[in-house]
Amino acid sequence: MKTLVTAILVAVASPALAQTQSVPPAQATAAPDPARLAVARELADKLIPQGMYQRMMGGNFNRMMESMVGSAADIPVRDFAKMGGMSEADVAALGQTTLREVMEIYDPYWQERQQRMMRSMMGEMGKLMATLEPKVRVALARAYAREYTLPELQELQRFFATPAGSHYARSSMELMMGPDMTQAMAEAMPEIMQQMPALVQAAQAGTKDLPPPRKAEDLTPEQREKILKLLGSKAEQPAKK
């Protein structure tokens, strides 16, 4: 279940950071136009006001995560089994038993444990995002400076100066974690889980022509020595008789 929580967390949090990647990395090496960047910085300050991510993690995002994990717990165990590669016959034998039904037998405090774990994770995530917020703001400004022309940026600036624009700027990001999005993500969990086996199969198909990774016993003495040096360790010396 911890893996499920982490996977959901990453899936939901990634779009918030991905907003800064509207251009390919190759283009991001060149400095944006200074005039456009100056205006874009003002826009980024309005779109990501101070403390925004910590507020999101402490309230809306926490509720979204609890709702999504709760929805995932009501998905039949057989859907998880498909992700693990269980045969169709074995999957069919599992019936409609849900993850929640199984977990409540293993752990009578399962639901309370999940909620406490979620709140603790969100608290730490809020602290992390608070430290990342200035970097995200800078990256967003650079992305806007590349994506929009100076007249377009100035038009956005004028819009953000209006009551409606100001309201939009300070609330648009947080609305993505609001109750409507929370409900939509929770409702989508069964469909997401049903598609997971296909995603896993696609990933496996994409690498099927590659040799399997080496195991420790497959390494030559030279390769072992190289790894030990990279990790700052020394090769074991044979025991003296």
C-alpha cells in the first residue's frame, strides 16, 4: 500500500512541476530575452504567490490524496494482481474482493494508519515544496518568456492587473487541487488501475530486445572492482591463513 500511495503522490504532483517544461531541454539552454523575462517574472510572482505550494499540500492536496487512496482501496484485488503479472485463471479466482477488505483483516487500524501516514507525508511534502517554490517561480518565468511574445506577456500583465485577472492568477493553480479535481481524480482511479497492466506490458515490450541487466554473479572481477571504487569501498582481501 505504501507503494500505491507513493505512486499516486508522484502522479499527481508531477503536473505541478511539469508546467515549467513547456520547451524542449535543447531550447532551454539559451537565455530568454531580457525584456520578456522581466515581465514574465512579474507574472510568475502572481501565478505562484508566496506559500502557495505549502497551502496546497496542507489542505486541498491532502484531501485529494486521501480521496484517491480511498478509491484505490475499493478496487478489486484482481486488478492489482493483473499488474503483478498473475495469470488470467488465477486473477478470475480472486473474484470481487477489494484491497480494503483484505487490509482490514491484516490491520484493524488500516484506515486510521493510512490517514495518519498521508497527513504526515503531506506535511513533509509541504516543507519540500516550500523550499522548491522559488526555483519553480524562476523556471516558470523563463518558460513564459520563451513561450510568449513581449506584447502577449504585456497583455497578460494588464489582465492580471484587473480584478478578474488578479483573482485568476492567485487561484488558478490551487483550483487544480480543489474539490472538483479531487472528485474527478478519485472517480478516475478504477479506470487508471484497469489500464495499468497494459502500461506495464507496453513498458516490457519496449525493452524486450535488450539484454537483461547483469546480476552480481555476472560481473567480472574488473567490473566488481570498478563498482567498489565508484562506491568508495575497497575490495575484500582474502582471509589470511
